[in-house]
Amino acid sequence: MTSIKGFMEDSIIRYKYLLFIVILFLLSFALIGILFNLIYGLWYGVGVALLLLIAFVKWGEKIVLIFARARYVTDDESLVNQVKNFCCHLSMPEVKVYWSNIFINNLYYTDSRLGDPALIIGKNLYRTFSRNELNSLIYASLLRIKTGEARNRTMTTLIFFILYSPTYLIHRLLPSRLAKGVRFFLYPAFVLKSRMYENEKELQFFDQRVGQMSGLKKDYIAALFKTASLPAINELSIGSMILGDLSLAKNQTSDPLADLMVNRIDVKQRIKLLSIN
């Protein structure tokens, strides 16, 4: 009961962070508008920000699918049926399943408040994981969708994508030495997102819930370890800014600056806690 109470408190805190991020998004566009036009710029800026937020609410998952270059799974009917069975087990609407040939080493989930939830499966992960390991990641991702976590993450990651895409473009255009300095401007986003999603108690509770599914615990442990051991692919592409926070375990990264200001939870610690319980 205590764990459930703590989980609810953490969810409330994440909603507060999400509200703060939305306000920050509106203020940022308001400031940009004022810089271009002192008289009407404020309202133009807020108007553009509101239109973008409406687009994220209605088509957020479609934007993610575009950047993942996703396509429907049509060549594995048993995989699609397995997702449908899990959806029935969790008493949730059907979730569409897609392949990604760009981000091939992970499994991603996405949703929007007025759209259709979706799973995006990397082709390399599909080929190298056992079916039970893949099923454990699918089940865990569906839990993220069912609890509304996928909607919040999709909204947050799209907001940060808009706010920080200019910094990303500057980073890509500058020589490598200068680009490393520009990347420091991304750290406020990394820190804020870590406050929302890198919560040890919440992750522990979530992993235990996945482990309660009969026959999936050992496979889930193996899947987390193997996912974290796979190298990140296309991690410096603009699409990675969106998909990076929509997975259960991050891949290895070659970016030496990525974790300097973020206290990420080691996946090995998650596996250890899950194995004990």
C-alpha cells in the first residue's frame, strides 16, 4: 500500500513538472514574439505556442512516428496478435505496432491524448532478442501507455524538441570543439527531464509490477540488460531528441557529455532490485 501511495505521489510530482514545462514553453514563445514585435508580439508568440501544444495533444504520436520513420508491422502476424492479447489482459484499447529501421536497438512507446497509442520496435532488437524477452518489453511498454505515462513523456519530449532544436542545429553546424560547448545549453533540459523520469522508487515499483506477470520476470531482467548493452544508433540525429525518453532502458551512448549533470539510475541497480524481490 505504501508503494502504491508513493507511486501516486511521484505521478503528481511529474504532472507538476509537466505543467511547469508547458508554462516555460508559453513564456519562451511569448518572449520571442516580443523581440520581433513589441506591440503584438506577445500574443502572436503565445498563439503559436498554443497551436503547437494543440498539435502535440492531437497528433503527438504521429510526429514521433514520422521521426522514427516507422511503418506498420505487416510481416509478423503473431507479434501483432501478441500485442492484442496483452491489451486484452490489461483491459486497454488496441495499440498499433510499427517497425523502425532507423532506431534499431530499442523499443519505444508513444501516445497522445486525442491520438492512438503505438509501439515502435527496432528491427535489430526484434532479430536478436528471444520472443519472451521481446514480449516482456512489450508488456512493460503497454503498462506505460495504460497509466498515461506515455502521453506525458510524448508531450514533454516534443516540447523540449521545439525549445532545443535551434541549439541542436547550431551544434551540428559548428566544428566539433565548439559544438561540445554548445551542447552544455542542453543540460537544463536533461536535468529537468531527469527530475521527472529518473525516479528510483517509481522505477522500482514499475519493474516489480512487470515482474508480477507470470513467466516474464527473468525475461524482463534479461531484456533490460541486453537493451542497455546495445549501442545507440543515430544518437546524434534530430530524431533521437524525440525518441530518447520513450524507452524502458536507454542504449549505450558514445557521448561523453551526456551524463555529466544528470544522475541517471543504473540499469544494473534496477536489475539487482528486481532480482531480489
